[in-house]
Amino acid sequence: MRNPFPVLSITTGLAVGLLTGCGSGTGDSSDGGSAVVMGMSDDVLATDPASGYDPGSWLLFNNVFQSLLSFPNGGTEPEPDAAEECAFSGTETKVYECELRDGLKFSNGDSLTSEDVKYSFDRMLKINDADGPAVMFPMLDKVETPDEKTVVFKLKVADATFPSKIASGAGAIVNHRSYDADGLRKDGEAVGSGPYKLDSFSEDEAVFSVNENYKGNADVNNTGVTLKFFHGDQAALKKALRDDDIDVAYRGLSAGDIADIEADSSTQSTIDLVDGTGAEVQHLVFNMDDPVAGKLGVREAIAYLLDREALVDEVYQGTAQPLYSIIPAGITGHNTAFFDTYGARPSKEKAEAALRAEGITGKVELTLWSTPSRYGPSTDQEFKAIAKQLNDSGLFDATVKSVPFAQYEKDIAAGKYGVYVKGWVPDYPDPDNFTSPFFGEGNVLGNNYTNKTITGTLLPKTAAETERAATEQEYAQLQNIVAEDVPVIPIWQAKQYAVVRDAVYGLEYCLDASTVFRFWEISKD
């Protein structure tokens, strides 16, 4: 997701989230529960949904704003939320119509009508912020409002994934009276119709209380949430959890941190770790115009030498699982194209043959570029382990360089890197979100890769198919093409983890493939 591998935006070492203090059950919410304090390594980069396209911002959007549709707990098919019902009209997936619920209001008491829905999408597309979600809607032609409760989306091309896109943080509805049509709101305030309202927002924390005007699917189990930002400081986040300053640590603890907490006898009875499902992925990306990485034989050799099992064991200590294709396990269409083509175990013989076929007889000099500030505190360690795997084969002389994220993105855009890391938190749990952003027109990888079969046939065909299970053959073909061309090599798929104190419940409903973190499910005794 978010942010080119937008949000790309990805793991901070391990996707640490929340779960129940005892692994199951829910708290007593008859009195509304207590307020919850949560610590997070990620920052919230925006409070205006026309801008933020990162995990922290979408966490805020998903709780403060409402979308026409939303993803139910554990589900990947969107259901009506602000809408009473939604459906495609006619035989083509080019007209999508929604009817709003009765009595919708924003947190400030203003009525929410179809005018606000249209305004939200028109505004997002007009502003077209470089760090915003407008990039998700190139198919949207116009939004019409026949009456106060009816919204009609007219698309330029068929897109069966449109409901999932508007169910994400990108579909947040803003109050047309509170947001300028031509510019972003920069006062750190927000007016939405979601389960929570934003009471305050500062550099170090955001405070949320229950929105009494909310009408939707959520059943709120607490009196509010305070979100504390640790700005990538793992030690401080870990200490805050141990010192009982926070109830939950979400995103930012490394595998080693979690292992330490589990092994600490003083916390074993008060802190729990539970894993959840996840669809966050990480890839090794190749610049196809690079004089070294641009050679197919070099990329194939790396694919033959990469030992994912060792990386997961040594670096991530089992908090991730090997990924052998670009669509992760648990998502429609997933296959094991890289496993089938290159095997699960390293093969020096096959790697050497690939290099010799390319006419390369000496060691390949290669730099692997990393940036832990965006893709996780363990990323540098992981890339050093990959470099060692390559060098131990005797076929490569690989080194690792790490740079801050801002410089990293600029250098990728300038074509300065041959091999680099990208991670991805999905915007919505559909195979389209693991393929179109990477291999469609204007892809977010910046690696100069195009394949006409993918862009001209497979992506348009899968986008038009409303029955998503019927796309498996096309997605299998797409994944096989990627394994053959090797513009990227999938490395791992993250599990979601929670580090949570006792007497905190309901968090099993916050971690699933939709990537929606639901404040309202958390309760605390």
C-alpha cells in the first residue's frame, strides 16, 4: 500500500499488530470498556484522506472516516457500510451504483449525503497529491448524484475490483463543508463519519474518542484510543510495553525484540504474543535498464541462489514465511511459480549455468540497496544475509548499501540502483493489488519492466471479471511470466503479530488479509 510499494509502505521488521491478551475471547463491553493506549513505530503522515497513502495514515482513515463499503472481520469481500446497498448496473462492470443509509452524519453533526461522496472523489482526483490515493482510480470517469441518497460511479474501463478499492482507505468520505476542494487540510484535524473522531493530533500522539453520530457496521467496545508514535525507535517502543505505558505494540518490533519479550520471565505472565494472517510481502527488485541487473542470466542466477528458508529462520525467526510468487498465499490466484522454476534450495550449478549462458565467466559485482526506515528494522540484516548467500557461491561479489527512504526513492526514480528492496502492504485483498501496481502502466516499482501480454491482455481481462475465482488461470499465467522474466524476486510474506498486555481483548479481529486495523474491536478490562 501505500506509497510506492505503497503503501508500498511496509513492514517495520515484522508486522506487529494486536491480538487478544489470552489469545481468544472478548472483553465485557456492556459499559463501553476502557480507553486503550497503543504504541506504533510508524508515523501518521496525513490526516487528510486525499493525501495519506501509508499504513499509519490509513489506520487513522479506517477509524475516523467511513467508506461506502467496508471489509468484514476476516473477510475479503466488501460489504455495505455508509451505503445501504451497492451493485454494478448492466452487463459490464463500468457503472457502479450505491444507495446511502438513512440518517448519516459527520462527527460535527452535519448530514452526510451523496454530495459529500461525489465531493470526496472529485476532490481527491483534482488534488492528485503525489502521496495520495488518486493513483488507484485511473479508471474513474465521473461521479453522478441523481438524488441525496444515490451515487453513481461511471468508469472508463471495466473494473470488477472497484468495490474493493472504494472499501479501502482511499474511499474515505469527507464533509464538503470542512475540506477545501483545491488543497489539502493541514491543521491536523479531521471531520469524518466513522466510529471515532479525532480529538487531537500532534507529533507524538493522536487521541481518538467514540463518534456518537456514527451509523455503520462497527460495534465499538472501548471509550477511545490513544495512539503513541515512537518514530522508528524500537527500544523505546519495547520499553513502553514492558513498563506498562502502553497496552499494545503495533508495527515496529523486530523478531529479536519479540523473542526477548517472550524469554523475559518478568513479562511472561503479563504480556502475550499472538500471530494473525497477513498479506504483506517483500520483493527483490531489478532495474531492467541496469548494465548488470538488466542481464537475464544475472537475475536467474540470483533466483537459483536465494535461500528463503534460511532468511526467514535467521533474520525473521519464523515471523515471516517464504514467498514463491508475487501473489501471496491466502489471496485468490496464488501459485508457486518461482518454486517451480528455480526450486526451494540453492543450486550453484544452475546459477553458474545461467551466468555462463549470458557470457559471464568472472564474479558478478553487485550492490544491493536497502532502506530500513520504510521496509523494517531487519531489512539491512536481511540484505547482508542475501549478499552472503550470493558470495558464498563464489559467483558474486555483492555488497549492501543502506540509505534513508527519501533519498532511496529519489535514486530509484533516477535509475541509480540495479537491485533494491520493495515491500507492499495491500490496499485491498485482491490479486489485482499485487499485480497491477507492479506490472501495469506506470508501475510503482520504477524498474523499467513492461510485458505486453500482461498489460495488454491479462490485466484488462482479470479486471473485468466480477467472479474473482474465475481469474485464476490468467493470474497463474501472469505469475509464470514474471518468474520467467524475473523483473522481481519475491522473498517473504509476513505474518501479523501482536504484542499485547493482559486484560486487552478482541484484537484477533484487527489482523487479517484486509489490513484494516479496527480500533472498535479492542476492549480493555
